[in-house]
Amino acid sequence: MIISRGERVFQWVNVAFLVLVAVVALFPVLYLVSMSLTPLEVLYKYGGFRVIPPQVTLEAYKQILSTPLIPRAFMNSVIITAVGTTINLALTIITAYPLSKRRLPGRSVLTLLVTFTMMFSGGLIPSYLLVKNLGLRDTYWAVILPGAIATYNLLVMKGFFESLPEELNEAARIDGASEWRVLTSVTLPLSKPVIATLGLFYGVGHWNGFFDAMMYISDSRLLPLQVVLRNILMDAMRNTEVTPDAIQVMPGETLKMATVVIALIPVLLAYPWVQKHFTKGVLIGSIKG
Amino acid sequence: MGIGLNLRKYAPLYIMLIPGIVYYLLFRYGPMYGLIIAFKNFNVFDGILGSPWAGWTHFEALFKNPQFTRILTNTVVISLLKLVCGMPPAIILALMLNELRGQWFKRIVQTASYLPHFLSWVMIYGILFAFLSPGTGLINQWIKGFGGDAIGFMSDKHWFVPVLVLSEIWKDVGWGAVLYLAGLAGINPELYEAATVDGAGKWKQTWHISLPGILPVIMLVLILRMGSVLNAGFEQIYILYNPNVYAVSDIIDTWVFRNGIEQMKFPIATAAGLFKSVIGFALVLISNKLARKYTESGLW
Amino acid sequence: MKRILAAALALIMIATVLAACSKKPEEKAVDPAKPAEKKVYKINYWQHAPWTRAAYPGKDQDWMVKYILEKYGLDINLQIAPADGADAKLNAMIAGGDIPDLIQGYFTVASTAFTQWVQQGVIMPVDPYLKEFPKLNTLLNERQWQYLSMDGKKWGVAPYSDKNFDTIWIRQDWLDKLNLKAPTTTEELAKVALAFATQDPDGNGKPDTYGLTSHTNTNVLMSRVDSFFAPFGAMPGSNQMYIENNQVVFSALSDNMKNALTWMNGLVKAKAIDPDWMTNKNENWRQSVAQGRVGMVTGQFQFTRESACSDCLGMEIKAANPNAKWVMLPAIKGSKGAYSAWEKTPVGNTFHLTRKATDDPEKAKAIMKFLQDALDDKTELYDMLVWGKPGEQIEMKDGKKWARMVLPPEQQWLGYWRNWRLGTDEYWQVSWRKETPADLLDKYKFTAAQPVITRYENMLKPHDATADMLSYMREMHAKFALGEEPMSNWDKYVQTVMTKYRGKEIMDDATAQLKKLGLIK
């Protein structure tokens, strides 16, 4: 294909600009990574700001990874993310699909009621009571079920389904397919980008999730990664009158940064996989004939 | 007869809705009775239903406090600024990323651009401090090097809000672009090919194909953001602010935190939350109507 | 697509199985080998302000729990408040009916949680038990008990907290270089601060040194500057209340504060204060100090200790600036007098008995008995809790106890059991490891001997309007200090506080409370 000169200039400008964006976004992150590798004494001496540390230490990582709770917490997070995201997507898909059918009676009302919950919430105490009464405390379900459908994501998916051409569905229905069939054979294959995106949103939500676990899980063997990491990070001694004694080993800056990096790595790996599904031209050939 | 036919026809769809409806009823509508805490003097032993009524007391505490006008103004100003300054960059970034040829490069740039989303504001504070603090901040050192006076970016009330808005853009533009990219991926490439054949340049293609293609997504995001116009970003502000910038950055949520949550006086927090919810929902209704009227794409 | 959905269903089933398996095994029944007469009570012990954040190995691995079970018949389930959201969680738990039996924290009468819990009957008075366990009563004197009292009853027990830790630390090497004497009054303090800022005491030719710095915190305007302002009798950004001429005085509105703010404004104008003082957070402050950016700070007696505690900067100083010589100054004299700091809340961490515990009177008694022994340094329980196992965490040497060494990571959970320590001198002598410099105890004695200002706001029930008043005061003090608001507007500011922010109401309420306590006639 012949590329016009204008097009080529545009490409270069685009690339240059995006590289700038990437650097601006990345630089502070790199700075944090470098801090996580710098030994404390060097940090104190230079006060950070050296993107390439003069000395490197893996001490912080060793310390975190050898904390008895960490491997367990990591597993917990993996399970919660995998199971949670699957449930999220399944529920979101089967709820968004009917709501996207323009002719469904009551559709507007239902959508309104669903959107209502985005803005109105009963608060912590009733939720706590609910989780307690359902017997979900100290289980993975306490973290997975309350957020099983994120309304924002639901509306996104519904919007996406609505943007798919009606003709495709009609064609399938005329062939005698049931709604379920249409959903699985026609709609979903065309929805890879949105499923991938929502999978990313839900997945990241679980991976970084902290509040529900903090509220409902007390058994330290079930805690997910973020909660454990936060406990490592948080200064136990907010009140300087408290422990004049040095039992508490203050987390150095190095350690704090290392916890951030550790939590980030799976996220880094997730996106390229997700992006594979953002292939263009999903609709080519689907309407022909 | 007509209704019976309809129901049977739509039965499979309704059946599909059942798990979702159960979820919403159980986990979202079930706990909603907690909202009445805003009207009660909540007492642990009488429980939510048994506690004595307080009427509008908590709302009065919120509305009549000497700072109310200020916190409301700040909340709206900061929130709208973040909206107006934050959405376009995310869209533009998505459009630009969409134009990239090299898949590998595209993934790298995009992953890089959304990494800041995962940093907590506590971490980001450290970075902002390193750049912007009046004494040791890099930028101020440059300014002083050129003979100028240090600027208190984070302690001066003329600079603080721009810092808030810009740092939030930095943090979230990459993540915000993900959704628009997904939308762009769904546009039929034949449209672009046809346009190229017709001689349309990049700008025309963007304006006439790309943007209309993601218009539903943009509208969705916009409408829902109207719903949280009274959430100006508590965590960020709480971490970044200091008494010298209260005047411009004290928002409803920070006030509620000091007067309600920190004091374990949760009914005030519930009342403030209810206030925000009502306004937010009204705005969603209005913007949805407007969106439907002018762009034919709304939530319902 | 069907395959994916099938896979999803399979995953869901696997997850259900996993979740079921991960449910806690049923609580083991009481040890059947127990002698029949000793009844065992299961109690939930909520630590709202734990002294450590180490990984807790779980009840089964916790030998302290076993020890307490054996000796006191209490099966303690340790509930550790999360680092973030502790208040929300505790509140939800209480509202949801899961009230712990024993709550530890820093809840004095000045905390809203305390007053709410008393009013709602969440925590119960301990007076009935003080008769049976009189030693608990002797932990505090009458005035100190006020901090835990409301409506004439006592609502918790607490050990006495330590004496003063704070004083000014100054760079002796800078004083030497500039040929200055250590300051003794606030005027001299300002002069020294200015000299540190302008005369290049570190000799590197760069204008990168200052007299003072600070860091902000969410609820105060300035931290680590107490010893500079105590001599004025007023601390910018705070509202200490004291009694003068039988009247309540709000330090934030007093002429003392005016003096303090004028003094500070002078330093700001002369650029003797680090401009980062308002944007520093704790970490930045530590770095500033360690790297030799400032010459004076308010520090604890442990300031130069090379340990990882929140007020020990020894390690940073050693790494960044090993030639720095930091020394302590006695109390500086100012317009209110010679003071080194504000009086600390004399009550240490507090322990509260809840309604859940007292529903069973025998259970409550068992808990109180345990508390009495835990807060008594003559008992074996105290030794175990605070020092640990002989041979493991502590050893005897020449008839004296020595803490062995900094606890290795896998033993740091013992910190959860140490908050019964009494702040006696013996504690300091034992608790420091062998590597602690010998003069640390002398340093503590020095700071403990410095005069402190008595204050009263921390023993009064809080008023609804206090939070708003305080935030306005903080904002205005910042403006006065920075010069954004001229001092001529001081009276207007006072007026605004008294009227718009209900300062008069709050003052009257405080007066009434103090009258009731007999501190004002």
C-alpha cells in the first residue's frame, strides 16, 4: 500500500508525541522502581532522585517475599481475581444482553433502577450485616459477591451490545436460533474488545481490592495481597507517644517502593494479553450475503 | 392476548435477567435501608430501625456549617475542571494510539501510559513533592537557577487546583483511554477504507468516522460522570492538601471526614452521602435526557 | 463460546470447593485436659492501635494465647485493626452486633468514640471491679483518672504514660562553626535560626541551610516544633486550653499566640524557616533533617538512636551526615515561661470492658483479673507479656534482665502483646538491647526533667463545633504565620472564632466541665 507523504509525517509526529506521553507517564514509575532497589543508606545520603541507583540491593524484595504471609496472600489474590472476574463477566453479559434489546418491555425502567444503585448506596453497616447474615465472612465470597456486577461496566457492555447491528441478530433468529444461541454464537464473538476491556477492569479491581477484604476477612490466611502489603506499609506508630520502644521495624522507603512494584507486575502482564483482543475488523464479512 | 404473546416471546430474556436481578435486589437494594441513618440518631443497641428520629439535624449540621458555601463551591469547581480537562486528553490519546502501526510499540506505550493509575496518591505525593516543593523541588530549583522566586505549587492557593487537576490527568489519562480504544476497535475498518478511497484525510476520517463511532461511549462516560459531580476526589485532596489551601480545596468529603468519620459520627457522613446521591442522580437524569435529545444515545 | 461458558462454570464449581475448604475449621473445643474447676472464657480482644504490624501467625502458633489460657482461663482471640479503615471496621462490627469483649486503643474522654460508646452503652464502667482488683486503681492518680471518667464513673483502665520525651536538638557543630552559644530564650532562638540560614554553617557555599523545618499532618499545622513554641504558651495550628486566673484560656486566641505567630512570621520573612515546612510529610522531614538542611528540631530523647523507630533518626543521620553533632537543649524561656513541651496525655493506651464482657459477670471478672496482673510489673504474666520467654527474648545477666536483641521478623508479632508495659525506668533499662548506647537512659532522664505546660483540652468531652473551629484556626494561623494576613486583623479573627465558629459556646462548655471537675472554682 502506498503511503502518502502527509500520512508519513503524521505517523512520525504521532509516534513522537506518544513516546513523550509514555516517558512522562513512566518516569516517575521508574523512579519508584529504582528507589525500591536502592539500599537505605544510599537513599538517605542522596535523598532519591537518581534514576539509576549507584548501588543495587534486592533486600527489600527478599524481605517482602519471605514474609510468611505473602505467598499465601498472593495465591488468595490470584484465586479471587480469576474466580471473581469470571463470575463478573458471566453475570454482566447475561444481564446486559436482555437490557440491550430495544423491544424488551420494561427495559428502561430496569436500566434506570440499575443506574440508581450507582449513586445510592445504603452504606457500610447494612452491607456488613448482610455479609454477616449470609455467613460469608472469612471466605472468598465476601470479596467476590458484593461486587459481582459493577453497574458502570454493565452499562458499558449494554451500550456495546446496542451498537451491534440488528440485522445480525435478526438473521440468526430467522434461522430459528434461541436468544441464548444468538448471544453465544453471534453477539459474543463480536464483543471481544468489550469483554476484554471489562475483564481488565474487573480483574484489576479484584487484584487491587482492599476494602472488602479488610472489612470481612479476619483470618490472616485468607487475606489478599493488597491488604497484607498495606499492613506492611502502614506506619503502626501514628502517635509518636506510643511505642518509644523499637519493636516495630519502620518500613524504609525501599521497602515501600518494593511493595508497590510487586503489586504492579501482574498488571503489567495483563494488558498486552487483553490488547490482543482489540483486533480491528471484527465485523468484516459478518454482514455480507 | 397481546401481553401473553410478548411475555412468552421475551421469556428467555427475562430468564437471563434473573441472576442479575437477584444480585441487585440482594446486594444493592437490600442494604438501602441504611440510608435512613441520615435521619436518625443512630444508636448501636436500637439498631438502624429502632434508633430515634433526628429529622433533618444531620443535614442542618452539613448545610449550616460556616464553611458550607465554600466546600460546595470547591467541590463543583474542582470536579468540573477535572471533567472538562480530563476527558478530551483520554479521547485524544485513544485516537492517537489507534493510529499506531506497530502492535508491539502500541502495547508498550499504552501499558506505560496507564501505569500511573495503579499508584496510590501517597506514592504520587512523593513524586509531586520531589518536583514541586518550594525548597527542594526540582522545578523550583530550575526557577531559582534562572533567578526567580520559588513557587509554592502545593501550598499556594493559586497553584493548588491546577496541580490537582494536572496530576489527576497524569494519573488517569492512560486508563481512561482503554475504554475509548475498545470502542475504536469496534468500528468497521471498511468505513476507513472507503473514506481513504474518497480522498478524505486523517482529520476528516477522525471527525466523521472515529468520533461518531465512539460517541455512545463518550456519552455514557459523560453522563455517569455527571452523577458524581459532587465527588471531587477525596483521597487525592486529603493526601495533598494543607491548611494554607483549604480555601480552594476543602471539599464536601474532606469536611465530612473531619467532622464525621474521624469523630466516628457516621450519620453525618450518611447524610452528606445522601445529599450527593440525590444531586448526582438528578444530574444523570437531566444529562441523559439531553443526550437522548441531541445525540440519540443515552443510557435508556 | 459454549466452551468458554462451560469453562466458566467449571471454574465456579472449583472455586466453590476451594472456598468451602478455606473456611476456618471449627473452633477447637476447650482443652478437655483442663482441671474441671477452671472455667474457660472465650474473649475477643480488639486492638485498635496495635504496636506492631508484623504478620500474626494465627492463634494456633501463638504461645502467649496458650499461656494465658492455661494461667487465667481466658481463650483470647486477637483481633487486629486493619491499618486503613480501622474506625469504619470497628464501627460496623459494633453496629452489626459483633462487639469485642475487650478493646484496646487510645480512647480517652476527649475522643468522640469514647463518649459515644459510653452514651450508647457499648463500654461499661469498671468501678465495680476496682474494688475487687484494687491494684488497677493505683495505676493512675486522681487527676489522671479524669481522662477516663465521665459522669462520675470510670470507663476503662490504663497505665500511666511516660514522662516528657521532647526537647530541642541542635547542631553543635554548626554552633561551633559560627561561634554561637546555645540559645536559651526565644529571641536567641530566632537569632540562631537566622544565623543557620544565612551564614552557611555547613560551609558548602550554597544557601541550603535553615534554622527550622516542620512537617504537616492532617490535623495539625506543624509537627516536630513543639519545643519552639511551648515557651510562648501557644502552638500555631492547635488550640491548647489552660487555666489562668481561674479562667479557661484558648491558646489559639490568646496574646501568647499572637507573639508566637509574630515570631514565626519573622522567621518566615527572614527565610530562616525551610520553605518546605508546609509541604513536607514525615519522610521528607526525616530526609531534610538527616541531610543537614536544618540546624534545630524538636526531637525525642531517642533522636540520635540508630534504630528503626519513628523518632529515631540515627541511621539516616549516620548515612547522610555522619559528622553532624546533635545535642539536646534544656527548656527555652519565652513569654509564658521556660518550657520544653506540652504536657503529654498522662494516660497510656486504654483498655475498655464492653457490654459483651459484662453480660457474663464471671467473664468480666476473669478479664479484670487478667488485666490487673498484666499491668503489674511484679507478676509473671507481665514478664511474659512485656519481655517474652526467658532464654528466647530475654535473658538474665548478673541478676538483671536484658532484652536479648531486636526481635527477628518471625517473632515480631510479640509486639501485639506488649502494650501492657508500664513506663517505669526499669522498663527503659531492660528493654533496650545490648547494642543501645549506654547514655540513652540519661537522655530520657534529661527530657523527663524538663518543665512542661499543663493543658486541659484533652480531658474534656468534645463539643460538636470543635472540628470546624479548629480547622478555621489552623487556616488562619497559617495565614498569619506566612504573612498573608496582617497581624492587625488579629482581633477580627478572634471575633470570628467566638461568634461564627461558636468559640464562645465551646469555651463556656469547657468552663462548665472544668468546674464540675473541680479544677475551676
